[in-house]
Amino acid sequence: MSSNTPVSAAPVSNFIRTIIDGDLASGKHSSIVTRFPPEPNGYLHVGHAKSICLNFGLAKDYNGKCNLRFDDTNPEKENAEYAQSIQDDVRWLGFQWNGEVRWASDYFDALYDFAVELINKGLAYVDDLTPEQMREYRGTLTQPGRNSPNRDRSVAENLDLFRRMKAGEFADGAMVLRAKIDMSSPNINLRDPVIYRIKRAHHIRTGDKWCIYPMYDYTHCISDALEGITHSICTLEFEDHRPLYDWVLDNITIPCHPRQYEFSRLELHYTITSKRKLLQLVNEKKVSGWDDPRMPTISGMRRRGYTPEGIREFAKRIGVSKSENIVDMAIMEGAIREDLELRAPRVMAIINPLKVTITNADGAQTREADFHPNMPELGKRVVPFSKDLFIEADDFAEVPPAGWKRLTLGGEIRLRHSYVMRCDEAVKDATGKVVELKCSIDHDTLGKNPEGRKVKGVIHFLSKEHALPAEIRLYDRLFTVPEPDADRDVDFCTHLNPASLTVVQGWVEAAVRDAAPETRYQFERLGYFVTDRRDHQPGGKLVFNRTVTLRDSWAKEQA
Ligand code: ATP
Ligand code: MG
């Protein structure tokens, strides 16, 4: 099926590719090694998908390698469930990392030894200022910092204190190891940054072996170098950290010096891309979990029915640059829709049924119909017809608006894959609501046009006795405003869309009865749907999630 996806073969160039092309042409590198370095402190989201597509995509296109490395330096926030979900997500997106999964904690011994090297060179010192003093000495954006009174401790004393920090002789937070760089640097990251802290926390991999943990900036560059990464690609907020990245590697004995390049992070309108806030949604039960189909997580998008091909195409369309990358959800939805259009089998379903009784059904025939107009290989199924039908309630209007092409009293429409039908009577309940239509078919219109008149409208339907009940979950955007977390003073949760999930009991064609979880369909005229990964039971309780509507209804509403 993948040969039918719109995913084009040619990569789109960007400034990172230009750099790589130059490095390969000059012989600086003969092949490239990238890495994707998530912290296992949450599920990955759509922004990470961009980074994954970039790092793994470059490795693939250039015949290089991409490592998956967990940045596991904050033991309290990290857990094995997150680490597992991240691996599942990367693979589901269609990528495979080079060799084994790597962990920054694999390098804890090496990182300790490099710290000792820095101390020996007089380039790191143990400081026991309180956090408040530390802040005060650091200065501000406009004021230079001041040297800590501990900055000139002897090498011997620093070695002794650092060893005792490691041995657990001091309380958490009592002291830190700092790189000795420049307290008056205009770049605050260079004002003697902390590189080790004391923290008694159980680590998912090293257990209680360590009570000191290296800081991210110090760990990251060394991990990159130890793995022989050629191009270390990260988001723009690390631009000001690059001098520290380089300083560490320039001052330890390590044969490799990767280069860091920054690109702008993806932000998507109508959603949020902050792990902390996504965790808040999960903890406060605003959603059913990390994989709630409304979540912008990779597992949420997967459960929603997004395809890996569609997400990769989205990543390609938004590109890679250093300029602001706020993207409208419509771009994602468009990429998903285009991918599904070409490969999802099409069937009929009814979300809001209105009963139709055919008064002249005797002798009516059924027809076979293709699952996809352009993909005969997807096969056919019978579309049953009988006296009792369901149509979509809003396909009938007693008082039709101008330009109405659907059903009205006395009017005719084509039933998809079936007969031309005329509505003869609308039956109402005591409140005046239409509860049933009495209609008749033109027996001479199965598979051919009616004689002497044109029937323009086509509506979908189901034969009541053949249809199967299904739970249909209609998802919409999670937030009602494009930038839910733009205003710091307003809790982003106040912008949650109360209509982001509507569950209805609908009906589907029997042809989908045995569909496995994660099977995608187009429900004609209604949108793309997927059988739910968790709750759908083939042959049993059928549960469909709406992935995306057939058209961009938000654009219309706002126009
Ligand atoms: P935090 O570090 O606050 O937990 P994070 O989103 O940076 O959150 P990481 O696990 O550190 O999470 O991210 C892994 C990689 O994904 C990093 O290289 C990061 O730059 C990249 N990344 C994270 N968010 C985005 C985004 N919105 N757009 C593009 N890349 C992103
Ligand atoms: Mg991060």
C-alpha cells in the first residue's frame, strides 16, 4: 500500500543538509552520525516527531547512522514506562536506531573521570555556596557575576571534596562541582556552570550506585563525543549553550569534537508542545491518558489514526530552519488526509440515523462495490439493500435551504452504490420531529441513470437489518484557541475545547465486522476513522475513532 502514499522521494534541502553536504565534500567526514536524545520523563509529542524525522531522516538519506540515546540524568522524573514508549514511538514512525539503545548513564563512570581531569587541570572546583548565594554571585543579564570565594580552592582539596561528594559524605544540595570558566561572561551559561550535583535519588538503570549526577550540558557533549556523533542537532534554546558544549570538549582529553547545530522548535496551533503541560493534562485527568487520541503525543496521534507516512510528510512540509516554526494544525491534518485518501478503504457508516422505509422494496437487488475507486486490489463487498434503511438525519431537510442537493419531501437522490430514491412522506412524532421517512425507489436505476431526468445528490445509507452497531468517537481539537499557553497569567486548561470528544452510537457496514485494531477506513462523506487500539474488539464491540474530517471545517468556520 505504501507505494500509493503521496510521500515524495526527494528530500527537501535545508541549512543542515547544506552543512552536511559541505562536510562530506571537503572530506571532514566520510559518513554522518546523528542522535535523538530524549529524556525519558514523558511521552514524545509532535515536536519530537519533527526532531526524530530530522535526525533519523538525515541518517537514512546520507547512509549514515542515528543513535537513540536516553538523557537519563534526572532520576526523579524518569521511568521505564516512558523509555519503553519512546522506543515504540520511534519504531512506529518507521525508524530504527543504530545498534543498541544508549543511555547517558552508560557514561557515568567516564563522565566522573573527565570531571576529575578538569579538576586536575584547575578547570573545575567544588563550591558550597547556598543556592541563594550562588544566584547572587551569578549576576544578571546586565550585570557581570562575581567569583565565588571557593573558586580558588587547591586541586588537592577539590579532588578530595569531589571524591567525598561521590562517596555520599554530604547532604543533597550541600555542594556542587562547577566548571571554572568566566564569571563576567556576557553568556550566563559560561559563568562557572554547575556540572555535578548531589541528589540521593534511585535511578532507573544505575539504582543507588550514584548520589551525584552530572548536569545535562556537561553530559550531552561528552556523550555525543564518546559516540562519535558528527552533527549534534538540537533546538534553538540550546544556541547559548553551544559555547559550553565546545568548552567542555576543548578541555578534556577526547579524540572527537562533534558540532552542534540548532533549528527552531515546532509549535502547533490549537495544541501544546510542552511535556510538563501534557503531564498536567494526564495527571488532572483532562484526557484519558498520554495516548488519548486528542493528545499531540505520538501515541495519541497513532491512536487517533494518523499514519507514520502522514506524519513524516508533515515533517517534510514544515521544513527545518532557524526561523519561528508555528504551524497550523491544518497542515498536519492535510498531510494525514492526503495519505489516507489514497489508501483507506471506503465504506458507509451512519452517525445520526434517521429511519427510512422503502414502500416498494419488493424485488430490489444488492450490488457489489469496490472498497476504493482507484484501488481494485482492495477488493469489493456487497452493499445490502432492504426495506428498512438508515440515512444520516441531516441529509434530510423538510424546508431545504437554497442550493440543497440532498433529500427533501418529493425530491430524489441517489443512494450510494444503489438506487435512486424519492421521499414521499415524512412521519413526525408528537413534538413535530421527523422520525421516519417513507420513500420509494426507481427500480430501473441500479447501476444506471434514471430515464429523462438528472439526479444530482448522492447520500450514503445502510440497510438496517444488515448494519452493525458501533461506538463512534468524534474527536475535535483539544483547545479552542490557537495558542492556549500564550498568556502566562491564564491557565491553559481554561482553553480546553469542551466539544473535543463526542461519543455516539452509530452504525457501520457488516464488511468491517472483523477489522483488527488500528484498521483505517474512510466512512463516506463523514471522514477518516480508525478502529481503536485499546477498546475495539474484532467481531465484538466495534469502536471507531474519527481521525480527521474529509475537509477542513475549521477553515470554513473562520472564513
Ligand atoms: P524537557 O527537556 O523540558 O523535558 P524536551 O521537549 O526538550 O523537554 P527532550 O526529551 O529533551 O524533551 O527532547 C528530545 C529532543 O527533541 C531534543 O533534541 C529536543 O531539542 C527535541 N525537541 C523537543 N521539543 C521539540 C519541538 N517542539 N520541536 C522540535 N524538536 C523538539
Ligand atoms: Mg530537553
